Amino acid sequence: MTESNNTGSDNSAGYADSGADIGVTIAGVRFRNPVIAASGTFGFGSEYSGLIDVSQLGGICTKGLTFTPRQGNKGMRLWETASGLLNSIGLENSGVPFFIENELPKMKQLGPVIIANISGEMAQDYISGAVLLNNSPVDMVELNISCPNVKAGGMAFGLDPGTAAALVAAVRRVCSKKPLIVKLSPNAPSLTSVALACVKAGADALSLVNTIKAMAIDTEKRKPVFENISAGLSGPAIKPIALRMVWELYGSIKNMDSNVPIIGIGGISTVQDALEFLMAGAAAIQVGTATFAHPAAMTDIIGGIRQYVKTNNMKSVSQISIRE
């Protein structure tokens, strides 16, 4: 596995540098703090470099990548809701080979841990992408088996434990050099069953949750907003659901006598939100939708976690958890 040497100082907006060490280690990779930019919300990092100090982040999860380029979905792609955002991007991207040659070198200069998020329509798409990423300078791979915005593949792999385990095992065989995170869907009939199957198949870490399948209707046009009818709901509206799922999964993993770390995702906008996920058992968190409205959300959260650790005389972020 790849070890990251990110140990830079992150002095966040609104908080003085407390000197507290808030670094975390996930699957052998060291993050300078537990705050990661979520896939699909931060591009490849450089897009935000004029707005915040990107080097302060613990990690950056790339825009969703497929082995071959994708045009994404037609029609409406984003729609605001009360306390949330619906998206139907459809994994538009230039493909894994283009990413490795053109985007990855620029990402390496930014400083945070690099997590490559991959998806596909068929198992072979994932495998082909993983082969290339396994021999690239990325630090980790996040296997996206939970995207609800594509007609084939994506979330379909993450709804059934057997299907999910087979894909994870296949990718694990060709991705032996990189820690493998599996990103889970809240739409699965039994998320815990899928998660535990992925752990047994070789997942080094789990990230949850991806967006919740939802929809909107345009009352002027009198038809669904999105061409695919449904889309993925993110933002503060889903936070209580995501928090409950992280809490339940942490307990199930502990019952297996496993130490597979969980990365919490879902509506995290403030340091209060982040602390709740860390208390529920998450080893780290990803921030997505909040960044659109407030680009400094992640750096504010980093400063808040640092201050919380110092104020409570903690030696590490892991002590925030109330699950030990």
C-alpha cells in the first residue's frame, strides 16, 4: 500500500493554529486531517485553488472516472431542493487514461492525499480502470458502486451483496498496490449486508453514503425535471439518514471483529456535522455539496476539528469517537 507523507500545517479560516495533531491513517495512508473533498464536487482540486488553500485538505477524491470517456446525461443536470441538491450529471469525464496523463500530475502538486474514484457500466470497465490506476501515482482508489445517475452499472453493483462482493474481488485482484475504498449506496435494501460482503471480498475501507435516489417535477412544464426521471439527492437534507447508516455500520463491523475504517459522507456542512460523524464511528469525512455554496466549508471544518481536539485535551482525532 502507498504511504502518504502529507504532514503540512493547515491553519484554517476563523481559527488560530492550536498546534493539535489531527492527522489520521486510513488503510495505511496518512492524511494530515480527516477532511476529504468528495468525488464529483471538487473537480481535480485545482479548480478551487483560487478560492481556498487546497493544500490544507486531508485528501481530494477525484471527479468520477470511467475507463473510457463519457458525455454524461442530457437535459437538466442540477436542481435545488429544500436543504439539498438534486444532480443527474451522469459521470461526465474524459476517462482514466486522460486523467492519469493530464490531471494527475497537477493533482500531485497540490499536496493532499489523492483518491481516484472509478465507476463503470460493466465489471470490465472497473477492472480496466483499476489496472491503470494500480500502476499510477494515486494514493488510493475509491470504487463507486453507488451512483444512481447512470442507466447501466453504477448503483446496480451496490444493491446486492453478492454482486457487490464479486466486483470488489475482481478489482482487488488487479489493484493490489493501492488501498481500496468501496463507496456504498443508501438505496441498497440492506446497506450493512452489502458493506460486510465488500469487506470480506477485500475492501480496505468503506465510504458512505452516496446520494439518495429522488426526483423533482417541473410544474410549469408538467413533467419530471430530469430526463432519467430520478436523480441523486445530496446536502443537509440527507445528513440524519447518512449519520444513522454510519452508526449502524460501525456497530456491525465491530461485531465482525474488524477494524475496516469508515469514511462518513452525507450533508456535512459545518464542524458540528463533522464531529457528529466522527462521534458515530467515522475515521474521516467527505464534504461535497456544501462546497458549492461555501468554498471554505472544508477549511473551516478543519479548523473547528483542530480547536475541538485542543479544547478537550485529546491526543488524536480518534478520541472524538463515542463508539470505543
